[in-house]
Amino acid sequence: MTADGERAAFAARLEQLLGQLVQNAVEASAADAPVLLAVETIGEQVAIDVATVARKPKTLDFRAAASVPIAALSALCGASVENIT
């Protein structure tokens, strides 16, 4: 494959990947929730982040709602460590 062919194939795959990421975020969020897409370059690398914003559940106060991402991250890190050992 030529260099131009490789670039075209990479561009098509990247377009498919970004489309799938955004579609997943839209499908997983509430109808009125915004989907945020951030692209950042780091040297010769590109970082892409797709996120949704969710409303705070009415049953939680702000302090409890703020701790949910921290608890999820802690659980993820704990699960990762257990899988390694």
C-alpha cells in the first residue's frame, strides 16, 4: 500500500472510530444532556476525550454527588490491581 493509501485508510478508520465514540455517548446519555468532545495534541500523539454531562440525582446532596466519580475511579483502580496480581 502506498503512503497516500495508508493515510486514506487511517483517516477513514479514525472517522469511523470518532463517530462510534460520539454515538455511544449520545445513546448512553439523557436526551437533553450535552456531549463534549475534546481533542488535544501531546507531542506527536493526539488525545481524544468524549464525555457526557449528567444532572445530579435529586436523592444526593452535592457532596455525595461529587464523590461518585472518585468512588468509581477507586473501584476501577482496585479491580485493575487485582487483575494484575
